[in-house]
Amino acid sequence: MFFHIVLERNMQLHPRYFGRNLRDNLVSKLMKDVEGTCSGRHGFVVAVTGIENIGKGLIRDGTGFVTFPVKYQCVVFRPFKGEILEAVVTMVNKMGFFAEAGPVQIFVSNHLIPDDMEFQSGDIPNYTTSDGSVKIQKDSEVRLKIIGTRVDATEIFCIGTIKDDFLGVINDPTTV
Amino acid sequence: MSFATDSPSPLHSSSSDDFATFLDTALDSNSPSHQDEIQNQDDDDDDDDNAQSVRIKRHKVESIEETEASTSEGTVKQNLVVAEESVEVDVCSHPGSFGNMCIRCGQKLDGESGVTLSYIHKDLRLHDQEISRLRSTDMKDLLRHKKLNLVLDLDHTLLNSTMLMDLNSEEGHLTTETDSLEDVSKGSLFKLHHIHMMTKLRPFVRTFLKEASKMFEMYIYTMGDRPYALEMAKLLDPGGEYFNSKVISRDDGTQKHQKGLDVLLGQESAVLILDDTENAWMKHKDNLILMERYNFFASSCRQFGFNCKSLAELKSDESEPDGALAKILEVLKQVHSRFFDELQEDLAGRDVRQVLKTVRSEVLSGCVLVFSRIVHSALPSLRKMSQQMGAICLTELDPSVTHVVATDVGTEKSRWAVKEGKFLVHPRWIEATNYFWEKQPEENFIVKKKE
Ligand SMILES: [Mg+2]
Ligand SMILES: [Zn+2]
């Protein structure tokens, strides 16, 4: 799920960045620092969308660095248990398949793939129904349900399932 | 606790307070352990206020739930149902984990049990039972496609690599002869600047892989590290047809200095291994086809103590149609066709190790050998090799003897061989026969007079 939230961060800035462009420098450093990172609580920071407020700077003794408290708006992404996600399949093997939804890596084990889909090895490994009508392979787009999540500092892992109504392939790369 | 679903939909939440409340409850019910924050330096009054209000909100919610539970019987019943369901979920045997979550029920798992299949994904682990379950389904799938598993070593088996700085002056000519990295499928000698290496693919390797892939599911298994292994896989399989997520490096093994089939999702009775290092496979010698070492560069000749010119120095190479890979491909074809076409047993009961043993035992069948003055330390292994290839080894001469194996023409047995018109061969005849799985022409292994 995406959220638009306000977060706060204390930014340390070297004195060489002071002057007319101070604000711009702060903002670009903020983007560089937080975009693409994760926290267990908020999830993956997709983008900084605005600055609410920059507080008074505090000069650090000895170093000359100044710390500014910055309140900023950002879009974060965090998957939840029970959430339905759309993802792109990255790898298929006999254990199941891996898929990605932005920064999230999802594993769907063959326990959680419908029983009528069987693994087919070969040049392009895939899971296919016995009548051949549905096929999951690399680059397929699938709709899946999250049943477990773990958010690390840089990565988000999920366990997914497609063994439920309305889940499974939504776009087959071979038919495009 | 089912609070997450009862809370106002967070999709519409515009204030971060609501979000924090939502998260607190969602996280509390799932994983109280995750408190790793990025912005942990915050120590602002504002933030405290924020947290305070969250706490109050949560408190309110809890008290509402409490009163509900105590006043309404319905809620109590519902709770019971939830409890029963969760018991059912607990029955999961947790067959493996991805990022420390069960791959089947999603539950967080502690500890690091099972085998890590890092060559597939660094965070994927499977338990023994799950591996054997996968192996047996894999077996069915393989047999249906008339395939077996083939594990291929890289260095000195499929190719030879050297550090650029180890190239000697006589090999300098190679640096101008390397093939383009644009389309590696056409070349065989590559300079890989970014890893400071030069790699020469063994002659015939492309045909070998193409033909073998029709009979086998192929894996790469190398003692090299992961980046090197992937780099080599790119050269051997630029189209990604053969080794898709089946590249195993030393970083993925479960034992130091040993290669094991435990990380392989194939049954041992259906695996063949090609490797030039026998000692890496102590537990799986019956699956192994030992390869003659491919030493193209001088540095690798030195590594194995050969005091001769390298192929590169001699501006030469192994033969394409008659080299080791071409010969071994024939052996693989033979083993494969016997396994599927000639064995009588039920498919599932067949064992490729047995087939390999039988094929090997026919190589020297009908030969009767006597060894004459062979260095003591070399004798047992020569004798064992010969016997595995179906030869009979005698200690004394008798009319049935067909070959005398010696390094010296002057011994009594050697002279007897010449007089009786028997073959007199150098021990290398046995080694070569062993590598090529085919009786080598004796005239190429004549014992020379000692000077
Ligand atoms: Mg090797
Ligand atoms: Zn489980």
C-alpha cells in the first residue's frame, strides 16, 4: 500500500553548502539520503514530495557542521499481510517463483500455486495448467496475496500466494 | 488480534497520525521485534506529542474492545473461532523459509535450520523433507522428459582461466587474439578486464552443451566464487538456455573444499558429474566422470606441477573432434540411452550410477594385464582403474595375458611380452583409456628404451 505521510529527519550539513542555495542543498541531500531506503515501520520511501518545515539550525561544537530538523512529505510503500499486489515474475523454478513489485521481493512457493498448475522445466521454465490455458513464466504479471512480510534496511521480502479466487496471471508475456 | 481490518481504511488517511496508529496496531500484532528506524536521531518535542497522542488512541481502542468482549457473547464466540483457525495454521510443517518467513504459511521463523539454496536466492532455505519431496517430483518430471541431471565443473573441465598478470612472455600473443565480448557465442578466448582474467573455452564445448542439454538438466558447480561463476556462465551460455538459476559456486556449498549434491534438487540416482578433481567429490565418486585436465595457460600447467609447455605457448589446442569433451559426450549418450532404452526395471528404480559402472566395465573387457616394475605408489590406483574398466589383473605371467604394463623394456616381463607378441604398453595407456572411456591404440603408448 502507498501512503503519503510526513516524516522528520535531522540533517547535518557541511558549512560549504551554506549561503543562498542552502535550502536547495538541504532538499537535494534529503532526497539522496532517504529515497530508496526502507524502515521497518514506514516501509520503502518512494519519493519526497514536499518540505513542510525546516527548523533552526544547530551548530555542532568542534566540527562546524549544522544540524537542521527537516519535516518533509513523502510517498512510502509498505506491503501488508492480506494485501493484494500486482507483481512481475523474475524467476521460475521447481520450488515456486520469485516476483517483484517495485522494491519488494516476493516468493510464491509451489505450495501456494494452485494444484492444477504444474512445473515445466526447459529453456523457459514455467507453471502451466494441464490444458495449457494459463502459464506463469519470467516476465508474466501476476496478482497475488501477501501472507508474510519482512522489512529490512534496504530490502522488503514477502511471501505470497496465488491459491485463491481472482489471483494469478493477469498478463502473459507470450501473448503481447 | 484482528484490529487491522477494523480500523478506518488507511488508503484514505491523509494525516500521518492515522497512519502511525494503523501501523502500530498492525505491527504489534505481527512483529513487535521490528523497531529498526532510520530516523532515530529525532528527539523533538513535537515528536513526543505525536507519540503521546498515538498512545492515547491505542489505549482508547483497547478499552473499547475490552468492553465489547465482556458485554457481547457474539464477540467471545468470534474470538474462539479465530483461535481454532490459528491452531490449524500452526500445523504447517514450515517446509522452508524466505527471508526468515515460512514459504507456506508466511509465519516468522527463528533459527537457521535447513539447507540454504543461495544459488537460487540468498535468503531461501529449505528443510530436508522439502528437498526430498522436491527431488522426487523433480525425478518424475525429468524421467517424463527422458532427462537426467548433469553437474559440470568449470575450471579445467569446460574451460581454463588465468589472471592476466600470470600470462608469460610466450603467451603475450594471446592478448591481440581475444574474441569480442559483443557476441560471445562466436568466440572462445576472452579477456575479462573487470575481473583481470583471460578465459579460454575448451574446444567443442558449445556443441557439447547443446547436445548434452537434450539429455540432461545441467548445473554448473565450481570451487570459484559466485561472481566468477556467473561471469563464466555468461560466456558458456550467453542465451541463458542451459544454466538458468543452476549455477552453484563455492559460496553456496555446505562444506569447505568439498562439493556436495545436497544443494542439488535432483536425486542422486539420476545425477552425473563431470569434474577434473576427484577429491572434490569424496561422497559421490560413483556419479563422477573424471575429466582429463584442460590446461591451456602456462599458469595452470605450473599449478599442477607440469614442467611442459602450455598449449598457449605452443600456439596449439586440444582437438575439436577428438578432444575430451567430444569423447565424453559419446559416453554420456551411451549412458543416457542405456538408462532409458535398455534397462528393464521400473523407471523410478533405475540408477544411473549402476549404468555408469557397467559402461565403464566394458572399456577393457577381455584384456588381461600384468604390471612390471611400476612405482609402488602408483600401482594400486592403476590396478583399480583397470579393474573398474573390466580388465583382469594378474601378478604372474600366463598365456592368457594380453598386455604387459611397464615403463622399462628391459624387465623380464617386458622381454617376455616382446617375445610372445603381446602388447607392451606404458601406464599412460591405462590413464588415457580411463579418461576417454575407450581402449586407446596401444601403438601410441610404446615403452621406450631407457637411455
Ligand atoms: Mg576443476
Ligand atoms: Zn509454515
